[in-house]
Amino acid sequence: MISHIDLDYFYAQCEEVRNPDLRKRPVVVCVYSGRDGDSGVVSTSNYNARRLGVTSGMPIKMAKSKFTKSEIDPVFLPVDLDYYRQFSTAAMEIIQVSCDIFEHVGIDECYIDISRASDSNYMKSAAIVNYIQNKVYSKTNLTCSIGVGPNKLVAKIASNIRKPNAITVVNPSDVKAFMRRCKIEEIPGVGPKKKLRLEALGIRSVKELGEIDLFRLKEVFGYKIGSYLHNAANGIDDSPLKPNHHNKQIGNIVTLKHDITNSEEASPVLMSLCTHVYNILIRREQAYRTVNLILILHNLSQFNASRTLKLISSSLDKLQQIAIELLADIIRVHSLSFNNIRRIGITLSDLSGHSGQNTITRYFAEETKV
DNA sequence: GCCACGCCTCGTC
DNA sequence: TTACGGACGAGGCGTGGC
């Protein structure tokens, strides 16, 4: 029996705890790009803001326009990740001691296995998660929404079905009916693009998704996603909880103050991105093997290029050199000019240094041998 | 024909 | 009318070795 715990409207709720006077007002937490005053997007908002149509990912200017005809005085705040992380750590520590297996997913959510604590009794499970919910609130002043189900998929959808500060328990015997009531986009992994592709197949409901020929789904979405979608429509999911989660990537993407117009302007930005991710890499005692460069142009079109090394590396020089080569690759392959580059990002992956893998020390020993 | 790998796109929060 | 971040994970697809 799995439970999914989601801290409600997390960033905005942290801001409400910091300043309780905000609770009555719409609170919109934003990522400001620094381009001009209101360039950027909404990260999270509280329910007062959501009721007026503010959603995550919405441009800040659009969010502000939602209040122009209203008497209500909204609060727009920049994200303060370090502050939110303290709440996340505190809440996760409380949850972790209440269960056997714990999987931390992102800053504001986690899965726990409560089979043993509840003796696999669904009536009992509600009392257990209610206890956790109260304990998190008493220690952090944060509310959370909790779903319980026979697997991660159902638990996650359940935690999202009623919010905030709610508990939704789905008994195994109710899973099929529960899934049939869901919207297709409530299935994790189904975003706007997959929704459109499903609609093109004539699938608009979870019921229709569950009934379509599995081979057709695999043909269109590939083996794994096809199987996943088919199972998900029927509430089937056998993915295990993954404790000891380690980051698999280290990335940094920035929006430039002004669109770049030539390669000379791109170079210092790239160097700075490389240094940033490199510092994190070294702090985590890791090394990289793959470097990915992402370019986003003024019209928001996106281009990627990546390179995987024969050997893992911990060299900043090599990273910077690859970044410059990847930038040149993208420009050449897509026949772009340096005009209109709005955002640039670097991501390191194929990281080593976790337990069971090469440590950076061992890597240095290996590299000197070569 | 299978598999591993490298590259890229799509998804979530 | 328009507006537009950042960090991360998963998996599809093409390719090349066997």
C-alpha cells in the first residue's frame, strides 16, 4: 500500500508561513528572468490567486493582467529556494520516520510504503496518513494533501484529486471506477502533447484509453509508453519505490538580459554556466561523461546538442571547450545565426561518484593510468 | 535481429 | 493583444557492432 504526500501550493504556502498576513491575499511566487521588470513566469500561486485564473508557468505579465479589473491586491514575490528547502527538509524528516520505505520526489512531494504500518488495511491507512498530515502541520505550519492506493500511480492521482489539506484513499476494489472518473491529463506523463496525440487516435477519456488495442498504443507511443498508458488507464502500476534517490543530472539554464547577437557575447555566458555546474559537480564529488547544451531563441524555439565522452571527466577546461563546440554545432547544423538567442543552458549527465559507481578519486587513478 | 549507446524530445513541478 | 523559468527524469529513435 502506497501513499503519496504532496505539500500544498508549496512555495506560496511557505511565503504565507513567513508572513501570515498574506493568507487573505492572492500570492504569486515568480521566477523573474531579470530581462525587464516583469519578464518571467509564475512558479506557484496560492488558491486566492488560482481562483482568478493564475496558473503555474504563466507569464508574469499575464498573471498581473488577471488582477487589473479586480479590487483585490495581489502579492508578487520572487522564489526563495533556500528558504523553501528548509521547510521541505523538515517535512520530509517527519514523514520519513513514520514509514518503512520512503522516496523523495522533488522538493514538495514523496511516496511512502505504509503496508506494514497499516497491516494493509485501507481503513487503518486513513488514520495513519491523517496522523502524518497533522504532525507535518504542527511542526511546519504547512498543509499537505495525501493519496493512498495500491500503487504509486493511484496514490499520486489520489493526492491530487482533492486539495488542499485533504486525504483520498482508493481501495483496490475501487481503482477501476476511480480511474474512469479521471481526466486523461490527470495521468502522470500525459501532458498537452500526448493529449493531442491521444485525441488524434479518438481517445478523449480514460475509459477509451483503457479499451484501445494495446498494439495500436505501442505502435504510436513506443513499447514502454504504450504499455504504461494502457496499464495506467486501468490503474495498474508495478513500479517500485526508489529510496536513496541521487540526482542524475546537474544543469543550469539562464535567460539572457538581452538576446545575444554574436559568438563573442555567447562565450562568457557559456563559461559562467560551465563554472556553475562544475562547482556543483565538485561539491558532490562527482564526474561527468555527457554534456548537453540547450539554446532557446527569441521565438521560444528550442535546440539541443550533446556529447558523450569516452571516459568520465572532472575537467572544467574540457567542459568549457565542449560547450563552445556544441554551441558551434547547433548553429551550424540548424543553420542559425547568433541573433535572437534568448536562453542558454548546460546540463551534465552520466554522472559518476555515487555509491556503487566510480568515485572521483578512483576516476583520477583510472585516468592517470590511461 | 538484438542490444547498447548516443542524442534528443517530452514530461513534471 | 501579448506576455514565457529553471531543474530534473524518462524514454523514443537512429545507428553501429556483433
